[in-house]
Amino acid sequence: MNCNPKDRHFEKSAHLSGFCVLIKNTTVNEATEFSGELIDKIKHFELDAAFVKAPANDPDIVKELLYEEELVLISNSEYDDIEKVLAKPFLMNTKGCFQRELLESWLKSIGIHSVRYMEFNHLDAIVQGVISGLGASLVPYSVIQRYMGENKLRYFPLPAEYKTIQISLIRKKDSLMTSAFEKFVQVFKTYSPKIGVPGPIS
């Protein structure tokens, strides 16, 4: 079985360990790519499944919604004016990242068409960069929860149409659903955060 999770903050290790304990003699391989690349590989039978954030509106793809997360704009604790935060560079993943595309859509909707980026490939590096004052970012609230009592970060709410991302497990529609794969899906549904749990902003 080949699984390709994109979410770096997704707590998958314990889930994969649990799956391997349940299903003996099964190998799970992991890799990291952008959602569009993952969907293309699944359609060409190069992957069995993938975790994605971007919508997978494709008739050849079956999607299992695992949970939803709320995105927030973050800066270091010195800033309480969102206009000043929006003028800073944004620490984001490379071009093709779904959250980066969502950020650009939101900024364009409020009249900001030119965005300066500092590119990082790890979510922890992005958060630490924001804490250090390098710029701002758009991240799931769950990523920064542990910093909230330390006065290192400040977060700002997003408009309703931009604040929610869905984490889904996708596979090819005509792929073989083995008993091992069905148990794999069940493990992640059992241990993933519940869909619809309120975020920090109601």
C-alpha cells in the first residue's frame, strides 16, 4: 500500500503505527507532493491513496472527508493591527500550495494584488519564522494552539468563505478496495479530529 500525506501538521504517525499493528505484513510508504500532483498520480495508478487539502472534484476520484480545520492569519505578538500584518512578507510553502492559493484569493478580494513571499518547505519553520518577526502566514489554528499561552504569536480571523479547509483521503474510483485498505481508512476516521468541531472563532 502506498500512502502520500500532504499535511505536515497532520498527526499521521500514530495512525500509521496503529494500522500496521492491526494489519500484519502490510507496507505503507509515504511521500509529500502538492494536491494536483497527487491526484494525477492516483489517476495513473502510481499511488493507492493520498491526503489532500484541495478539493478533488473529479469524476474518477473518490473522496473520504476526514475532518475540517480552521485557518487563521498569524503574526508575532508585537502586531495587533491587521493592516500592518498584511503589509509584511508572507512565509508560505512554494507555489502550488493550496493554502497559498487561498491566501492570494482572499488578499485579491480586499484589493491586495502584490504579495511578497519567503518560501519554506516545513510548517514548523514557517511558524518559527513568524515568531522571529520575519513575516506573517496562513496556517491551521491547530498548529499554533500550543503557542497561545506563551505570548509569542497573535492570530486574526479570516472571512467565512476563506477560513475552512477540508482534509480528505482520496483514491481512484475504479481502484480495488482491499480489506487492508478499508481498515486503513477506518483507522484514520476513528482517530482523526471530528468533523465540525468549532475552531477558535465562532
